[in-house]
Amino acid sequence: MAELFIYPKKSGMFSFPLQKEKISFGRSAENVVSISDPFCSGHHAYMDFSNDQYYIRDNNSKNGTFLNGKKVQSAGPLQKGDEILIGSTRIIFDRELETNV
């Protein structure tokens, strides 16, 4: 099973196991993964599972969602070790970082 490793800028890392379902990210407590980040929108981005692949897409957020340093314009497929940036929060797809420097 795939897992997300989430590295908020001002607090400790936490992980989130994926269950092949739609995952919502944002500041609002209504999201599956709530991110306490002032640069994150209330309902910032979504992750979907389709055709045995996970995809990330932005939800018309103010600051955008980035995949490996590039702004997500449409649903982008994820590969092990990909870095998603939502606000100042780093999310690594299915690979834990050895350091958070």
C-alpha cells in the first residue's frame, strides 16, 4: 500500500497510508488530510486513484500545487519519491526522506 510522508514547515513529519480513495488536502478540518499552513487554501488539492495510478490535481487554489517543482495544470500521475508542494508543506509520495533539511 502506498503512503504519503508529510513534512509541514513548522511541525514534525507525519505519514498517511493511502487506501485507493479520493484524498482532499487543505487547511479546512473537512479535508481528509488537514494541513495547518497559512499558504494552503481551505480546499487546496485532491489525490485520486484511477487505472492503478495515483494522480494529484489542484483545486483552483490561490498559491497553486507543485509536483517536482512544476505547477500542476492538470491531473498529474505520481511516481514513488515525487514531491508535492502545497503552500510550504512538502509531501513525498511513497518514500520517506532520510532528512528534512
